[in-house]
Amino acid sequence: MTGFARRSGTTEVDTEAGSASFSWGWELRSVNGRGLDFKLRLASGYEAIEPQVRECLTKALARGNVSATLSVEQVSAPAAVRLNAAVLEGVLAAADTVRSRLGGAPVSVEGILGLRGVLETAESTSDDAMRAELGGMLVEAFAAAVDDLLVMRRTEGKAVAGALSRHLDTIEALVDVAEHSPARRPEAIRQRLAADIRRIVGADAGLDPDRLHQEAVLLASRADIQEEIDRLRAHIEQARGLLAGGGAVGRRLDFLAQEFGREANTLCAKSNDVDITRAGLDLKATIEQLREQIQNLE
């Protein structure tokens, strides 16, 4: 089933140097599929959460082509103060040289630290610990996004179930037409057989009523569609039971739709009347529509 979900936010992660702020976003899309195909695109540096994300999705879904994208951006970072040892050594050496030549009081620590280049400030980048802490939250956000996706898919599933139910009603009505067709009676077959013989050998040909009746009964036996009708009714009942039970029923309904098609084909092949053939063809068309809708179910 099709579906879409998005979860996004801003999260602060504490570090020794202070707190860092990240903006993130999950985007999930789902379309119809016979099996489960999951395509995942993660922001660089967050590959470690892939096993947890995949496990979360496979527990929630059984069918569908699903794509998920994670974006992460560091909005702010704590200021890190770093001592430039090379500059410090150079300043101390220079101070000793000046004092040895000119004399004077020793330089103060405050004075040295106040010199440009001795202390440097830089925006710290996210390290492994920060990614690990943020990763746990991102997995939880992904699970919430999957729940949102399921809600949308269930809403669509209810609509599809309604359409399937209407198709089953149509199939049942067409089965009734075929089952109660007057053309299935041996007497109707006898009359058609007699008309065909007269057309072939001439209107004056003598016909043995008993022999004609026997042939009509034989044709009726060969063209009997009661077995196909009984199977179609059993399939209808089973399909309605699956829809009423809910859950992941797409595969079982898909199998039933194939069985519907086989019985409809046999019914058409056995048909000895235009009305039954017409009902059989309408039956095949409705079954095809049923199969198309079933592809939307999990």
C-alpha cells in the first residue's frame, strides 16, 4: 500500500565542552509491492544505526517497496579552547631572550595567555560519542515515523477492503446468473440440439425423441458447471473471511484470486449458452479487477 510519513526536529547533545545542537529529519515513502523491498539512505556518519532501523521496519511491514531517508545537520557546536604549544614555546623563548638582554620581571601567565595565537578557539565537530547518543534518538524517531506510515496504510487498506468487498458481491451475483440460467436444464439443451440437427440435415429429417434426449443429457453432463460454481462460492466465502479478519492477508487473497480465475476459465470453456458465456466473461473481468486491487494490500 502507498503511504508517506515525516518526522523531524532539533536535538541538543551534551559534551564535555558544552552542548551541540543538531537538526534531523526522517522521510518514509511506501508504494505497492509483492514482497518487502527496503531502500535506506542515511546521513554520513550514522551507518551504525542501519541494523536497528531495518529490524524495526521488517517487524512492522510484510509487503511494499519502502524508501527511508535520514538527514542530519549540526546547527551549533560548543566552543573548544586549545593551547597552541608551538606558539607558547616560541613566546617563552622570546621572553627569556629579551629578559636576558634587557632584564625585567618575569612575564605573567595572564600576559602570555593574552597573546594572540597562544590560545585558539574552534567549533568542535561531532565525535563518536555524540553520534551514538543522537543515534539512539534517531532510531526512536524512525519507529515513530513507521507508526505514522502504518496509520496511513491502514486508512488506505480500509478503502481497498471496501472495493474488494464490492468486487466479491459482483462475482457472487454473476455466479448466481450462471447457476440459475435456464440454459443448464437438459430440456433446453435438447431443444438447442434438435434445432442444430434440423439446421444441418434439413427440417424434414426424422428425429428419434429418445435418442435426442439421451444426447441432450450427455451434453448437459459434459457441460455441467456446478462444480465450478460450488468452488467459486467457497472462494467468495473464504475471501470475505480474510477481509473480516484483517491483518496481512494480501498473499492469501492473491492466491485466491488465481483460483477464482481458474474456475472462471473452466466455466467459460464448458459453457453451452450465450448467457452463461457472457456471465463467465464478466466474471473474468471482475476477477482481474479484484487481483489488481489485491496488489495494494499487505
